[in-house]
Amino acid sequence: MSPPPPRLTASYQALPGHPADGYPAVSGLLMRQLAGGFPPAVAVRVCTSSGSPYAAAGGWARMADADFPDPVPADAYTLFDLASLTKVVVTLPLVLLLHQRGRWSIDDPVARWLPGAPRSPVTISDCLLHAAGLVPHRPYYAACADPAEIRRAVTAELADAVPGSVSYSDLGFMLLGWAVEECAGEPLAKLAAREVLGPLGMTSAGYRPRVPLRRIAATEADGDQRPGPGLAWGSVHDGNAFALGGVSGHAGLFGTVADLGRFANALLTPDRHPVLSAETLALMTSRRAGAGAGPRVLGWRLQPAAWGSWPDGTIWHTGFTGTSLLIAPALDVAVVLLSNAVHPVRRLDQIGAFRARVHQAIRDALDGLALAPDAAPHDRGTGRFEGGCGPPVRY
């Protein structure tokens, strides 16, 4: 018997500038993607400083196969492997919080906070800007015997690092994660929960999720991030983070679309951010590196040109598993996009195009709302529609 078609459930809320049900084209796009089998599961949330005018989730958290006869449906409560969003959701806020509290300066050499590290001119800020001169990635999980050996190997990379040009690197954020632990004197997962996730109301987010597997989106089967075959389900996909016990500064965080929505909403209200001051958030976006198609601020990328005409000051980040987060302060809008696009196998050639289509559809919807004569309703309401991969049924 063939499995039922994937379903998508969408919810809406009328907010100023965002009339109820203003995103039908986005829902249609998401349903077509799910019907085509890529990605297996998706969760999207559009956020403003007032709330969330649009959210949608559906598809399959885990596909059926020879050993697993029935697919697991995904919904708004599904936990996704956030992959490199860990860098900006956990590590960046903790680094900035320690700076805000005067525990360190982002201009400190990172080696100062890494016992046994070689002397190096690389600063904390260099690592945040991906301008530390470190290689993008190495499969330490395949060459090192244990987490201590991985840490020694990554730290040793500082000896040859020459800061300057921008080159995206997992290594810099692995170093930052360990440096945060040394400065604060506590494990990264504990710090993340107490100092960032808890205050932001991200109640489901965390490292090493302790929930039933059916609540978690599976990622890759028989991939190259594990020493042997098998499905990554309930544990982090990234091989280095997995070998480090599931906790690292560069990857390892899991969360729901609502968790990321709360994180995004806080960035849209810097004067009321529960963790970082407006001054610290201004510092985050004032330090810049790179030029052309790859400019950066602390932690984030700028200019998502392939995703539509987002205004100056828009910041964004992606994760390997098929996740992304975009913050557009000039529009008072943020977009959370979570998926398990590497399940059951990675299709990297499709992930970029999928992200671009979703963000372009949302950008087009925002343009349409701006032109609508009743684009600033003051009545608030909620509703939703649900359907398979044909036209949605409204109720």
C-alpha cells in the first residue's frame, strides 16, 4: 500500500500590515514541494515584532523504508536539526553576552581563552566574522580518537591561521564554543539553556533532544558523517558535532519552528531583547568583513541576493540540513525555514533553489500586502487551513 500524500497545515493571524490569509502563494509552493518529495518535511514561520502572521508545517519527519513501514508525519511541533544555525542562535549570543558583561572583549585573541593553544593573532571577532584564516572544515571525527583529541587538533590549526579575508569556517565556531566554556566556567549546553534559550522562551530547543524519536525530523541515511551505516535520527547530523558528544559551537542544536520564531522576534525588538542590550545588538551588525557577494557582520551574512529583493541591513544564515533564518529589520519581518532536506539522502543541488523559491514567494507576498488597500488591519484573529498537496481546504 502506498503511503498517503503529505499534508501541510498553515495558520495565520491578522496583524498590522499583515491581513489574515495573506500568504496563499507560499502555501501553494510548499504543498507542491512536499508533493514532489523535496524536502520530506518543512516548517515555515513569518515573524514580525507583533507576532506571527503566517506559519506552516507538514510533510514527513521520517520516510518509510524497508525497515520502517510507515512514514512519520511532521507538524509545527517537530524538532529539526538546526545544523549551523547553532552558530548564530547559541554561540554568537553567548559570545556577545560575555562581552556585554565585561567578562572578555571580542577583540581578545581567542587563544587567550583556550588553554594549550598556540600563540595566534586570531581574535574572537575574527572567528565571528569568518575572517580567522581557518579552513572551512575537516573530518576530525574520522581521524581523531575522542573529543579531547578533536579539540587539540582544532586548536592546533591556530598556529598557521592568518586572519584577513572571509572564508566560512566551522573551526572558528568550534573554538568559540570551547572559549565560551573556559570564560564562563560552565558547559556550553548548560549555558545555552540558561542564558539564551530559556530567557527567549525557546522551550523545546536544546542540544541532545530527549523526546520521542517521532517528534524529531530524521536526516541522512548511510551518509559520510558517521563511521558506519545507519540513519541519523535524534542525534546531530554533523559528524564533528556527533563525535564531540552532540554539543559544539558550530552545530548540535535542535528546535521547532516556534522556537526559532521567538529568537527572530527578539531580534526585531532590540530595545526589549531579554538577553542582549540594544547597544550590543548594534555592535553585532556594525562590525563588518568581506565585500562583493560575501559581506558579513558578526555571525551573520548580508545581502541574500538570490532570495529576492530584501532591503539593506537584512541578515541571514543557513544550516546544512536545510534550515535557514532571515531577519529584515527594515521590513519588521523575519523568516524561519526549517527542513530535513538531507533525508534520506542529501540533494545539495536542490536545497539552494528550494530556499530561494520560498524566500522569493514570501518577499512577493510582502510586496502584495504593502500594495493592498486594507494592508493595515487593527483587528486580530486566528485561523488555519489544512490540505494535502492540492488546493487547501479552508475552515
